[in-house]
Amino acid sequence: MAKAVEEAGFDGVYLSGGALAADLGMPDVGLTTLSEVADRARRIATATRLPLLVDADTGFGEPLNVARTVQQLERNGVAGLHLEDQENPKRCGHLAGKRLVDVADMERKLRAAAGARSDPEMVLVARTDARAVHGLDAAIERARAYLAAGADMIFPEALADEQEFRAFREAIDAPLMANMTEFGRSPLLDLATLQRLGYDLVIYPVTTLRLAMGAIERGLRAIHDEGTQERLVPEMQTRARLYELLRYGDHEAFDAAIAGFEPEAGDG
């Protein structure tokens, strides 16, 4: 997926906590561990030349754990991460039932995260879920506190409409991140609109998973009902296209040059 994102011309790759949890067969309620997230981040960072931004949930513990999270993700090639101000068990940012930690607790986590970085260019994003819990003014107030505590960018989750996106931009003099997830509380604003509103980064966190799973479920139903996948073949990525994306030919050429290996016709 990261290779496809790079080839499509995007500027970065995002590792969504919700998508990773779903990939592991679990809901997004804080069940994933630092080890699972860090391992997936390492695999993605290795697969692409694009910068990788990682959803680090609540930091996997208290300030000392947050510092370790930052150090581990940095070692695994991550360009940035975001931490959120929810209590555990956390919730998807666009669901009801969220509870927030005290501002002072989040400030301590952010100071720990900022102090743990060895690369000054690693981006520390503070996510606040306050809009859905306490309202827009509370979210803005928290954003200011988080910037003072060491955050480089603010991620205001679940803003309700374009006017709120504009109001948040007018209130906060720092880089802002927008979340354009489907089926959520926020409208699906296009890139031109977000740029006009002054947002610096936009993520589509579960879009590729939803596209893939929609196609998979339709395909499985067809195979179950018809006893064959023949009708589905025109909708599939071809073998040739997969090999192109994985640079199969480059690996064969390297193998031939170094080891003298030459694949037989029909290999693969």
C-alpha cells in the first residue's frame, strides 16, 4: 500500500491506528501495543521513500512510556507521530463515549515526547478530541496549551463543519492537520478547500482499507454464490501490475548481475 501511495504522487504515508487495529482483527479501543505499531511502522518506512506519520494513540502509557514510544518509532524510521488526549480505553475519534485526560497530564506527555527526540526534524503532532466532548472553545484552549508544551502541529479531531475548520485556523498560529475520514463527524472537504482554510496536512486514514474491504466482501460473495472468481478477474490488479509495483524486474536484474540467475519462461 505504501508503494502505491508513493507511486500515486502523494507527499507522505500515514499509519492509522484504527486501520492497524482492524488489520489485526480488533476494534480501535486501545488494544494495540507499541511493539505492534512499531513493527508495522518499520515495515512501511522500509518500503517507501516517503515520510511516514504514525498514529501513536495515547503513547502507550504514562510520560516515561511516551518517551520510549517516541524513541522506538524514531529508530524505526518514522518522520512524525501524533499523540491524543483521550483516556484509556480510547475510542475512534468520530465515535461517542470519549473521555479526556486533564490538560496537565497531556502537557506532561508532550514534554516527555519532545524531550525524547534525537532528531529535531521528527514532527510531534498533538491531537485533541475535545471538540466532541467539551466543544470548540475547549479544543482551541487545549491546542494552545499543547503547543506551549512542545507540540509542532495540532490535530483537531472531529470538527463539525467548514466554519469550525476556519475558526480553528484563525485561533491557532501553528501547523494544523485535518482528518478526512469517511462516515465521521467532519464533512469531506476537498484539498483545495482545506488549503484555502489554511490546513497544512490532510490524512485519509481508513480510505484504502475501506476500498479494499468493500471489494473483498463483494468478491467473496460472488465466489461463494457462483463457485468461481472468473467474473471478478477484470476488477483485479493484474500479476504484471503487482510485479511492476514491487519492482520485480529490478530484483531479477540484480540477481542476474550478481549471481548469474536467469528465470525460465513462465516463472512466477
